[in-house]
Amino acid sequence: MTIEAPKEESVVLRHSQFLTDLDPVALRRASLGERAEIRICEPYSDCSIGLLDFSSHSTTNTFKDWVACVTIAFCLQEGIGEFVTQSSGNTGNALARYASQQGIQLTVLYPRCSRYKIDPTLANRPGITFVELDKSEPEMGDLTREYSEYFGLPWLPNWDLQIQSNKIRAFFLQNYLAEKGQRFTWHVQSISGGYGIFGFYQGLDEIRALGLPEGEYFPRFLGVQQESVAPYFTYLEDSTFTPTPDPLEPTLFRKEPPAELLKKMKDLCARSRGRITVLRDQEYHRNKKKLVPYLRRVGIELGRLTSSQGTPVLEKSGQIALLGAFSCIDRGVIPRGDSVLVAFTGGAGSGRSAVFSPTLKLAKEEGPQELLALGRGVRQSPNHYSAISVPPT
């Protein structure tokens, strides 16, 4: 079940004047009510804690709705009626919801380990195709690129759309600071590629350059990585670190960020006097139960997938960020008395019981030719529209 807020409440629309080269008419057409809320929680060991909740009132319950809104607005503006994307789950769900609303066709390539994250009510919409790949992260990227080039489809969202959509967070937070007068020493988020954080801090830079109120606000960044996927931690904090084999959260999948992203993260941590930490699996399992009542007291309920295998939490990214912050407070990385804002990027919601059953799959031993054959088959199906362009807004 999703919650759709009135477009007038959309954070994206409220700050659309700060988005570069994006038509506000296209944005309004694409918007499904992208919202966020700051919830003040109980203090933890003399540190004040706030949650930047992207999830509870979001259309698909993650911050990727903002990315989807901006991406589909770009498609409407440029007359793009079909594109391809690679996703570990959340981005694919969000893009499927927003693209299908506008009659834009989308192919999502996702890894096998993320199957449970795919919402079948979105993946089975007309014009939307999900293909499951039993492949590693580098292989996923190579195959997406081949699919994009062979069929002449753009691979979206690109870097600019990622940064544009994520910088809105800075303007949202600027308004909050101006209205409430409350500042946070630290900005905490679980990270994979880091697009959300790179966009946020670019937004802070733009606020400062524009001379807007609260332009001097520049919190310290704490990036939290899970123990199985921690390339930024290995690069910046401990080159001898050995990851565990199984991820807690498949969404946080980026094991091999390119050199330019590693450098960007190093520069960001230096500028903000921040750092990267790892939340150990044992620490997560030992402390996760105490998060349920803690979150419930500020109105956040965790969404779960109810199936024959049990009721796992659909999205752990927000929990990983919060427990990572608690761990850093316990270890003195975050000093007592500091104020901490944790980006709760996903995990709230009513949950679901339906499990996605893919019809299109690429096995471990199969390669580009088999994937392209699947793509050709998609184009011959009744679900594929005859026209692959939309009138520009």
C-alpha cells in the first residue's frame, strides 16, 4: 500500500526553482507528492536525535521517489518515452510507479538477491519490464550498458539527475532550520553509491553561494556502511578491513565505486570533518529489536514482507543508519552533547504480502546475447507500446 500526498505538499515542487534546466510544468506533471518530515526522537546518551523521515509519507516508501520524480520530469521535458535502468530494488520500484503514471516504458535490470524487494503491483504494470540477473555488480553495469546501446535507450537516472533530485534535501532542511532554529552537528546516512549525500552537500554549497538564510550550515557527515559492503570505509578508514559474505540490506550493494566517487567521498569527509563507519552484523542483530519501540514512539512503523519464509523487514537502510549513529555515540566518535540528524531513507510503511515472481531471468552462465534476446522478446509482446516517444511538455 502506498500513500500519495497532494501535489501541493511535494517537497520537489516546493523547491523546483532551484533545479537546473528542469521545466516546472514537467515536474508538476510527474509529481506524486514527494514528502519528508523531521521527527525529534528521544535523546541517546546525551545526544539529541532527529530523524529525517523520507519514508512514511512517500509514494513507494523510500527517498528514491524524489529521484523518480525528477527523472520522469526530464523524460517528459525531452520527449523520452522509454529508458532502461539498473536497480537493487528501491529505484526500480519508484521509477516503475512514476513512469507508468505517464505512459513511459521502462526496463529494470535487478540482481537476483533483491527479488524480495520488488513490488509486484508496480513491476506488473503495463509498459514496465523487470529482468532478474544472477550477476555481480560490475557485470550488471556492463549488461545494462550493452542493453542501452543495443536498443538505443537512455540509461537513467544519470549523474546529473541523481544530484539534482538529492540536492533538494538541503533546501528542505534549510527551511526547517530557519523556521525551528534547531541545528544538527551531524548528518548521518547509510550509503551505497553515495548519490544522496553528494547531492545533499552540493545543495548546501548552492545555498551558501546564493546567500540564502542558514547558508553557513554545513554539518559533519557520518556515512554508515554494512559489514558486507564497505568500500568507502575500506578506502578511507581501514584498508585491511575484510567484509562478510552476506549483506544485511541488498539495496546497499555498491562494492566497487569508481575512482571518481571514492575521491568525492574523501573530499566530502575532509570538508565536513566527517568519516565513514561500519555497522557490524552482530551489532545490528543485537540491537535491532530496541529500534521498533524507539521508532514507534515518533510514529514510524517498519514495513514487512509477510511470506512463507517469515516476515522480514522490507528495508533496513534507515535502521542501519540509526544503529550506526548509536554505535558511534557509544564509541565516542560522536561526542556527547552533539545533535544528530539521521536520514531515514526507507523502511516505513504498511508492508505487503505479495512476492514478485519474475518471468524474465538471466542465469549466471548466460550473457549479453541472451539478455538482448529477452529484450527483443519484450518488444514483440502486447505489453510493449508501439510508440516509444512522448510529446515534450
